[in-house]
Amino acid sequence: MGSSYCLMSLSAQRRARIRRRAQQACEYCHLPQRASILPHHIDHIIAQQHLGADDENNLCLCCLRCNLKKGPNIASTDPGARSVHHIVPLFHPRKQRWPEHFHLREDGRIEGMTPEGRATVRLLDFNAEDRVQLRRVLMRQGWRP
């Protein structure tokens, strides 16, 4: 889970501020906390092993599934590129806007619209069947990221 062990020392106020900023949803897949059995984590966007800081500009709210899939990764391959070796940075929730990189389709799948979006969708496995089914249920209840 990346370097979340170092985040244990975050104050309750700082944790609450990060959760409010994220509107209680994973900043990668946008799963709302209310739809998750386990609490979302506060994690480093750029892991400390890659010299990521502990400041709030490098912290995000992340569901357990995205946290485990992302780990310390900061880049991956773009499945839409001509070369399998085309490495691109992952989506960065502090520097990029979700709607510019992702599109929630009516079937509950999340489509990456940019190299960063496609790489993030693939690496974090946004479209695993159980995740798609959960999004369909949420969409029927009126949820949209």
C-alpha cells in the first residue's frame, strides 16, 4: 500500500481536510466512501521512495483497491499507444482534472481519454467486473463522478 504507514502521524484535522477536499470519494476511480465496506486511505500520489513529500499537495484519498493496485507506481504503459514501451505518468489528482482524463460510460465502465487516463485505468484495473457492477448500482441511484 505504498507508503501509507508514514501517514499514521497525520492529525485528525489534516485527515478530515483531505477527505473533505476529495468529497469523501477515491480521487482515482471516484468510488464514494459510502459504497465501500473498508475506509478509504490517505496516500501519497508520488510515493516517498520516489521523493514524494508529505504535504497535502501530494496526498489523496484513495479506495483500498486503487491503493493496492497503484502501490508506489508513478507511471505505466498507455494501452492505446503504438508501442508497448510507451511509458506515461499516471493521473495526478492534484495537478489534473478527472473529467479531462476519464469518461464514465453508461455501462458503468470508465474510459481513459488521454494517455495518462488510459494508463491509470489499466494499471488500477478500474474496469474489473465487480467494480463495473458496483458503478452500475451507484448510477441507478443517481451517482456520477
